[in-house]
Amino acid sequence: MNFFNRWGNFMMAGAGALAQWEIENAKSILSSRKRIMMIGLLLIPVVLGGIAFADEVAPVLPDLLGGKKSYSPAFYSLGIFLVSIAIGMGAGLITGCIGAGGGFIIAPALMSAGIKGILAVGTDLFHIFAKAIMGSVIHRKLGNVSVALAVVFLVGAIMGATAGGVINRVLYEINPVLSDAFITTVYSLMLGFLGFYALSDFLRCRKAGDGTCAHGGGKTEGADMGGMAKALQAMNIPPMVTFDQDLTPGGRSISWVFLVLSGALVGLAAGIMGVGGGFLTFPIFVYVLGVSSMTTVGTDIFQIVFTAGFASISQYAIYGFIFYTLAMGMLVGSLLGIQIGALVTKVVPGITIRGFYAMAVLAGFMNRIFALPGKLGEMDVLPISPALGSVLNDIGIWAFFIVIGGFSVWVIGTFLKNIPTLKR
């Protein structure tokens, strides 16, 4: 149980840090007319592609956006663009309202909508990269970035992202179903653990009923260190990287080896799952490496921009695994969803929000775990009929979209109902 709680708290802290990054990015983008205009410019190819597709002229543009020559059934249409906006909004509502990463549901949602796993991962990474560049939050946080720490960490992150991209592409070349099964398995494990921890955390908080459970989950740390961090910093394997000089006399130092290994793990997760790796950076820095939360936040923002950018372009875009139309739809939807969700937190009890987070993550888990038997059956790994596999997959899809859709309706309804209160 201690192991479960420790790692559950570890992941919740990461989810909360990732959500905070998303919220700050959204505020930064929507508070600037220049950045809003940039989104409008990015949407021009989508509009032109729709016109070209409808008129059956200039076929090259729709193909670049995700035409019928792309990885079917993900092809350009108004319907798939609207679905991407809805998926982005659902993820944004979770992020803004719950204060924990809604990006975890994007790849499962895209795969449920018929997008192949490798395309969902590449598109999600590109959407994160576009948001990070436009948000430009990094410029406001540079004072909290330890450049030496970030650069050494990024060496490992780039290697890990490369490995993750190669793994996904090799599996896809062997068998597209194998690629989907692998990504589905990774998401099932991650969402299952996080979802059951979030549920137990919600039940514990509801039983306590004393308001001690902070919104968003997970704890943060300032200058304090745990036993593991002290042990790693005590290992003198040169060169040593120094950081947190402003918080402790002389600062702290840690071997480059542990930074590179940590970066490789974050990059690998980003390359395979398409979530930018941000949900791992915060807990690894704070709990494992002993970096202060202030320095961690700035460095996390720094690494997301470069890790997501490198992975999306070098490992997916140049191989055709980016669906531009979907990425832009998710960007627009998530920006709107985050703003609405953040406002709803002002009028909804925190315990209710925690319950919805547990439901949302567990819905993602059910979606992927119910899709897995059919994929294993297609590869003759599991003795299951195609009909049964299809039924299980449909159950997972319906359960997922009913829960996420119900949550979205509740949040938007609560927002509209409380507009007078929010204005006051």
C-alpha cells in the first residue's frame, strides 16, 4: 500500500504540474491579440484544404493536412475536424477544471475516433509543440530555469525521444495492429494505475471531509529533499551540475549521469505516448533528483518546448505521421475548454472535481483495456473472435465518450448557470 500511495502521489504531482503548464499557456495565448491572430493564420490551411477537398481540386493540400492517402480512416473532412475540436475541448475542460493533465485522454480519444495509434501520438506531440511555441510561457519563466540542468537533461531527453519514435515506427512497419496494441498497452498501464489511485484518493478525501485534500492532487516541495535525492546528490560522478544557488548556500549539485538518465526516461515517454513528457519531469526532478519546485517549473517548461518539438518533427512529421487538421482542431478546442474549466473551479467544491478526475482517467483506462483484446486477436496472440473483439472495443468507446461527454456537459452547464456569479 505504501508503494501504491508513493507512486500514485508521484504521478498525481506530475499530472498537476502538466495541467498548470497547460493553463498558463492558454492564458498567455488568449491574452495576446498577436497570438490569437497566429492561431487564425494556422487555421487558414485547414479552411483552404476543406475548400479544395470539397471541390475536388488541388488534391495536394488535403493530402498534406491528412487526405485520403494518409493513414486511413483518418482523412480530411469537416466531421473529423469538428471531432478534433471536441476532443481538445474535453481535454481542456479536464485540465482547467480538475487541475490535472487532461492530455492523457487525447491519444485514446483519437484512437477511438479511428485514428491509428502512431498518428495519434505524432499529432498530439505536434499540438503540444504548437501550443508551447505560441504560449511563449518560457520567456516569462526564464529566471527559474537552470540552464546547465536543462541542457544536460535535454541531452537525455533527445536520445529518449528518438528511441521512442523509432520504437513506434518500427512496430508500425512490422504490423500497424502491433503498433496500436503497443500504444494501447502503455496507455492502459499508465491510466489504470493513475485512475485507481485517483479513485482511492477521492474516496479518502470524501471520508475525511475536512478540506485537507488540496485541489489538483499531489504535493509539491520547495527546498526540502527526500532520502533518495540526498543519496543521488551524494554520489560524486563528475562532471557535477550545480543548481538552486538561490535557495541553499552554495547550491546543490548532482552528477550528469542521473540527469541524462532522467531525460532519457522523459523523452522515451514523450516519444511513445505523445504527451510531451511533462507529467514525468516534475516528480522526477522534485522527488528523485532533489531539485526545488521553483527551478523545476521553469526547467519543465523549457524541456517540453524542445522535447515535444524535436520528437514531433524529427520522429513523426518527416515520416508523415502528423495530422495537421486534427492538431489545429485540438489546439482551438483545448484553449476554450481550459478557460471554461478554470472558471468552474470557482463555483464547484474541490471534492466533486476530484471525483470527476478519477472517472475521466478510469474511462480512458476502460477505453484502452477493452480495445486491447481485439487487437491481440487480430495478431493471433489471443484466441478471440473478431466479433467479440469488436463488441468489447465498442463497449470501451461508448463508455469513454459517455463519461467524457457527460463530464463536459456538466462543466459547460455549470459554467452557463453560474455566469452571473462568476461576473461578480
